Amino acid sequence: METASRESAREILYGYLAGKGLRKTTQRDAIIEAAFSTKEHFKAEELLVMARKIDLSVSRATVYRTLPLLVESGLLRELDLGGETKLYDPNFLEHPTHNHLVCVDCKKIIEFEDINMELLENCITRRLGFSPTNKMVKIEAHCDELRQHGQCAKRATGSEG
């Protein structure tokens, strides 16, 4: 995320914190910098490692207390894409309508946006008498490359989005 976007995230979070009577800290600054310096999904422990590269004083407790604040303020989206651990997605601030395809073979997470998907979601919810407040589509799929060739470049690297 660009510096301007990190500044925007910082402003949003600190406005949110002020409303809750919480203060700005250098540790929270490092956590924001770390969280919005990547486009990749991350686990809480991965955020801790990234934040400590910016400020060694960042504690595990501060990361675990700050993550819910980032989610509540709308800056991060907490994702349950399967597996034992929740992931956090820093890309909703810039792309609030994106969805996820998860490869069940290599666990790669691919983000996608499609205007037709958004239209379909809106049509379905309205037809059923609802107004959407939050939408998230997760598609789980097998890797065609693995099925056709017996191997997958993504699986070989063990990459996880």
C-alpha cells in the first residue's frame, strides 16, 4: 500500500481510537506500517514479525489487541478461509468488493473482482428481502495444473496469498 494509503489508514485508526478513549502509540504505528505495507494476507503472528522489523518493542499483546481495532474500524478484514488460523486481509480498504478463490491443493489464495458477481450478490439478497451490509465470497477449487500435469508451481513454492 502506498504511503498516502498508510497515512489514511493511520488517520482512520487514530480517529477510531480517539472515539474509544484510546491513544496513539509508536507500537501501533509500527503495526499499521507493517499491516499496510503488504498486499498479502497474514496471520497475527506474521504481523508481529513484520511489525518487530519496524520497531523491536512491539509486543505480541499489542498486536493481538490492535488487530480487533483494525477490523472494527474497517481497515482490515478478518477472514476464515479454512484452516486453524484466521487471516487478515489488508486489501479491503482499496478493493472493498473483492472475493477469494482458495486452492485446496496448494492453499494459494487468489483475489478477484467481478462486476457480474457483485450484481448477482445484490440481486440475490434483494430478491430474498435483505439489504447487504457485508459480502464475502470464497470459492474453494482444485488446481487444474496439478490435476493435468501432476505438479503445480504454486504448490512447489508452498506459497500462500
